[in-house]
Amino acid sequence: MKYFKRSAAALAIATLTIFSSSFATNAVAADAQPLINAMQNAQGEPSLAPMLKNVIPAVVNISVKGTKEVSSPMFNVPEEFRFMFPQLNQPNRQREFRALGSGVIIDAKAGYVVTNHHVVEDASEIRIALSDGREYEAKKIGSDPHTDLALLQLKDFENLTALPYQSSESMEVGDFVVAIGNPFGLGQTVTSGIISALGRTGLNIENIENFIQTDAAINSGNSGGALVNLRGELVGINTAILGPNGGNIGIGFAIPVDMVKTVVAQLKEFGEVRRGTLGVVGTELTPDLADNFGYKGKAGAFVNEVVDNSAAQKAGIKPGDIITSINGKKISSFAELRAVIATLGSGAEAQIGIFRDGKNITVKAKLQEPDTMAGSDAGILSEFFSGAMLANNDTGPGVVVTSVDKRSRAYSIGLREGDVITYVNRDQVKDLSSLKDKLKDGKRKSTAIRIERGDSTLYLTIRN
């Protein structure tokens, strides 16, 4: 016996048929008629085609070329035996690569395209193909590995179509959505489904997670493509799937458009995301915690500790507070709080809703710049710092290397735990912000990094 599942598309059409017929003998609400018209073809039959005609021109195919360093598997050779392998001191091999992905035009006048960071990472050449066959070169304005978002800008473009945004706050589980992208390089492909869940975290797909989960089919090459509602409005950027061997099993994830907007705003202005920190240590809100503190709600982020001199302390946030909203948007978990704060950017002001002692209050916090930088964040300063954890020096000017992954680029150039970076070329480094500014000079062919290591002083030279 065979069992068949009704597709989300079939359900959508059935829903539309009932929805349309319910208005057949009654006056149609003014705001409902445009949606009904947009979901009927020329014969008056239920269809997504009219909506898609407006959406597909804004979804692009992306092809990239570049080179990647192939790391030596011998990076994990113990330090005491490395002298036996002089090849470890040789530069890593370069390997050419090509990749395909998808993107979404978000500004037709400026030619801005949003895609995933992993689609254009290490790309030296980026080409954009539109649905009508036109092709353009693009440059990368900025990229953020933690949210897996990148902003591109087309060159010498004309007559583009952009997608309007629809705030993530208006979405609900069960809403119909359509995914559009370039799976397996086949060209633009449309799949449909529903929103299966909101605020998905803890998947270890990206460092900052607050995903929309959908059962609309997302496959390899769909990365960076559009997730739209039935009005043709952008609600998310497709980024990943959960499935064996990379195949689709109906569990796909998209970055919500509210996160996209805040990241894109920073990439436009700075070319990078300048992360903000609130300065709280907390945990997920459990029913027991909520009951102990007299909180009747189920969503929120519990504050265990407030960091000294942090934005949270200055705003008056206290241990035991339950954070319920940021800028009017409800916070469902501590993981979501972390994601929202991290994408707002340093210097941003946030209205923070708090439940304390049986009362709901609102405080204003000005987010601060982080005083530590780790992993791929350190790699944004320079690829040679990738794999190191850096922190401001508490005892004077400089940046301390608090740890180094032995398999990383940072370790291979000679950085070690406990090193203090004090100068870049002839310029003194005061803190992380200072180090970032001094490494931005792309005109130099090489950079000399002065290191204080115990009682010794040494220079590490890196080629730009």
C-alpha cells in the first residue's frame, strides 16, 4: 500500500479555493482582494504564478571563482616534533574553486544583493545572472560569517527589480511560504511549504542563530535565495538544511528578514558588522524559574549575572530580571536575545522590556563594543589571526592573545597564548578597536606585528 502526503502547495490551493468561494456571495474586504487577485491565473484558477512573476526577477543566480588555502594536515603535529618537518614552514597550497548560489535584490536603485557569507567567501570574482538572462559583475560590500550574510553590489546595472520586506514579527507558524533559488545549478526553482517553527537556535549552523524553519524544499545551491510570503514579500534568506548527505527532508532554515535588515544596514555603513554587547550572563527561562519569580509568561531570557561597567549595568538591569522584549519585539529565549543584541551593533540604543518584582518596566541601554574577539571575528581583522582569541590588555596598552588553536593560521604564523600585540608597524596598539583600525591599510605589501612575549620582544611579519 502506498501512502501519499498532500503537498503544502496543494493545501495552499485548497485554502485559497475555500477562501475565494467564501467571498463569492459576500462583499470582499478591501485588503483581501489584492491577495485573491495575485493568487489566480488568467482563467481565475488558484495559482501562485501571478505572485511569482513579480518575485522571480528579484532572485538571482550567483557564480563565484576564487582560491582557497589548503591547510596542511600536519598542523596538529606536536610542537616538540615540528622541527622534524621543515615543510610546515612552507606556505599553504592554493587551490582554485568555483561555486554556485543564490541571492536577492533588495535595492533596485543601488543594485544591492543579499546572499549568504558562505556563498561568496574567498571569492575573487562574482557574477550575477538575472532571470531574463542578463549577467553582471558584482563586488562584495561586506560580509558577516556569524550570521552567514553578505552584501553585494552589481556593476553597470539597469532596470532591476527588488523585493519588499515583511517584518518577521508578523509571521506565525503555519503561514504559507515559497522558497526560490538555484538548486544544484539547475536555474531558478520554486518550492512551497509552510513555516514549521520560529526562533530556532542551538543548531550550530552559525554562531548567531534565530532561524525560521520551513518544510519548503531547500537544496544545495538554494543558499542565499529568497523565502517569501504569499504576497511576494521577503521574509527570510535561505541558509541551510538538516538532512542526511545534504539531501532535503523537509527541514530547512532561513535567516529572518529583521536580522537581515540590521546586518545589511551595518554592512552598508561600515563594510562589516560592529557587534554590540549588553553585558549579561543568563539562561533560558524554565517553568520553575518563571514560577519562582512570579512570572506568568512562557517566553523570555533570565538574567543570572550583570557584567561590571557594561551597558546592562548602566541601564539598571539586575540579576533575576527577565528580559521580555528588545525595541518592542518579544524575546522568546536567551539565545534569541543574544542574536538580536549581536546584530544591533555597538553604539545602538535599545529599549529593553523587563519583568521585575511583579512589574513590567522598560530601560534604555546603549550597547558597547566587545572587549574580546575570537575565532572568525579575529579572522576579520586579518586572516592571519583566524583561530586566535584576542582581548584588551587589562594592565596597559595592547591586545592579549588569550588562546590559539594549534591548527589555525594564527598559530602557523607564530602567535602563542600570552602574547601581547603592542605595535602594528610603527603604530602603537592601544586596544582591539585600535588594532582593527591599524590593520585596515591595504596598500602595504606586508605588515610587521610587534609582540611582547614574557621578557622578550619579537616581530611577526605577515604578507597582505
